[in-house]
Amino acid sequence: MKILAVADVECPALWEYYVRGRLDDYDLILACGDLKAAYLTFLVTMSHARLLYVPGNHDVTYPSNPPEGCEDIDCQLVSYNGVRILGLGGSLWYHEGPYQITEKQMKRRISKLRRAIKKAGGVDIVITHAPPRGLGDMNDPAHRGFESFVSLIEEYHPQFFIHGHTHMNYDIRIPQVLNHGGTQVINAYERYEFDYPVPCDRAAPLVWFTRHQEPKEFYEVLRRWQ
């Protein structure tokens, strides 16, 4: 299964300068936040792939204007062609704004998913907006990663942990791929493609292990920013 991961900035080659057929080979697109809804709608329309996404801290318009034809898997566990995919959007809280939560709140979100992960027998790919703490993040308050993501990796050992948020042009020393305990931690800034070693039936359904809804207080700040 050929997978395209995208985050943070719209890739000109896949949008403004798109050439017909350029997206044909992808079986799955994973979007890690801070991307225009119109861009995600374009990608899913021009490709034959299913598109799964989580929101970034700047995606304030998603609730009222979501990407069409795409699946929001924020705080959800799904399976596609037998590949178990967990989504956790948002960034670490650094000032009042949309899709920012504390370390304690993220830990609570992950705890709610434990039963579903156990039922599914584990997780293969995690997609987030923010990085794990100390694995491709930065030291400024806006771009620190979540410590709970490190714990998640060490407990469940997914094959891939894919995130955005730390733009590669912020610092040339930011690595795009890291390894932590056998998990590849990938910064999907703009675009990153990789293969997952399973055959893909593009007509296969998306299986939902969860249908969580965030508590109302999670969206209070978000509503004030719309």
C-alpha cells in the first residue's frame, strides 16, 4: 500500500502545478494538520485514495467547513485494509487558541482509546499534528511535543508515527525521520511518501473501532475563534 503523508504547507506540485495522474499511485493519504480544507478536498478528488486527517492548531475552520470527501479521525482508531490507524490532532497548549490542549488533557484522550486499541490488537500507524517530546520537536512553547506521545510509542510500538507542526524550514537540523524503539517517527512537512507492506483494495471499507466525541469544553475556545 503506497501512502502519502502531508502536513503544514500545501505542496505546489500537488496543487498549483498539479499534473494529471500525479496522485494516481497513492492508495492512502494521511493529513497531519494545518492544511487548507480546499487542498485536502482537491487531493481526495484528484486521486483514487482514501484521505484520513487530524486537525492542526490552526485549523479553526474545519468544524464549519470540513474537507469534503475526507475522514476526520481525531481521537479515533480505524482500520483500512487491516492497517490500524490512530489519530490525535492538536498541539500542546501555548496560548489561548484553537486545537491546543495540555499534556494532561492529551494523556486523558489517549486513556480513552486504550480499550479500543486492546480490542484491535494494537496500532500500526499513529498520525498526529504535534510531534512526540524530544523526537523532532523544538524547545519554544509553541512547538514542544507531547510526552504522552513518547509513552504511546513505547507502550504500543506502532510501525510509523507521523506528525507535522515543526516546519522543516524552521531549522535545517530538524530531522525528517527518526527511530524510537523500532518506530519510525516521520515529520510529514509538505509531503512524505512511503510503502506499507500489505496489498491494498481501494474499495475496502474504513472500519471504525471508536466513535468518540470530545467533551464540550474542548471546543469552547475553538468556537470563539470561528
